[in-house]
Amino acid sequence: MIHLIFGDSAIGSLKHALSEHKHKIIGFPIDFSIGPIRNVYENSGIKSYFTWLENSYHTVWGNFEDNQTMYQQSLQKLADIKHGDQVTIWTCENATEQIGLRIICNLLKEKQVEINVVNTYKAMRDYTERKELRNEIRHTRECNAEQLAHFHEFSIFQISDGLTRTLEQEGEKLLQSTSIVRSWKQGEIIDELETRDDSFIMECVRKLHSER
């Protein structure tokens, strides 16, 4: 089994969760909800994405080179997947993981592989259904290794050929997109204005200023 997962924290948790299994884990450490993702599987697209990221977030994140290297290595591992392999894609109810799901399906479209999906939002909802404390998550990174191990055992579902083709087509569209900011709303990926979060950012600045 080959597992594909998005985000640094989620990658580490899944490796721990499946440490007793002889499974291969391919992690993608970037956020597909922001930045240019046009042809982000080719050298030109990768360079465009990480250049934008560094120019936009240089005071916040400092591991651009490491993430770019890891991302390129992951793309190579994806290309090395063989016909007949079983693939599980881990996703959740947010833009970056839903976009990742679609891009991966598109990049695998020429390979005859079995594609399974774990939606950790739905899995967590089922996991806590009969517990006193309900826990609704928005990102796979919010799951601990014990929970991911449980989801691996009980929440993997093979997706139909029809759904796979739909995801492939949506992935193709995303890889041709010129948008910079994307959201996940009511089960759809929506292009947003670059100013989407400006009012929230300014409110945080005003709050910090008043507290000081």
C-alpha cells in the first residue's frame, strides 16, 4: 500500500501511526490553497510557486528550500508508482487537501492503480459518534497517530471509476488555474480574491496594538 498525505505535521503522524506496517508514505509539504499552482508538477510551476511563497511569507516561514526539495522528491516517488499498485490518499474538508486529492488523481490518470481515500473529517466524526466528547476537525494534522491508525483500519474506501475520472478532470482544471487564493465551500473549490483575508489580518493587528 502507498499512502499520499498533505502537510508536514500530518506526514509525521501518519509515519508514526503506520510504523508497524510495511507501507510507503509519500508526503507533500505544501499548501495548495494559496499561491500559483498552474503546472505545479513541472519545474517551471514548482519554481513559480516557491518564489511566490518566499516573497509573500519570508518573515513567517524559513524552510522553503527544504520543502521544495521534499516536494520534488515526492513528485518523483509519485511518478515511480507502478501499474497495479494500491494507493490511499488522505484528505479532509479543507481547500489544500481537497485540491491535493484532485491533483494527485490527475497525475495518476495514466496509471492503472487502485485509488482509495480516507476523509479524516468524516472518519473523526464516526470515531467520536458514541463518545461523550465530539471532535470535528478541519485538517488531518489535527489527528494524532492513534486516531490515524484507527482510520487506516476502519475508514479506507475505494472510490469508483466515475468519481476518479471526475477528480482527474477537476485536477486538470486546477493545474491550469491562474488563481492565487482558493477556498473549500459547500463541497467545491472556489477561487478567491487575494484580499480575502485582509480585514481579518487588520483586525488582528489592531487587537495586538491595543493590547500593547
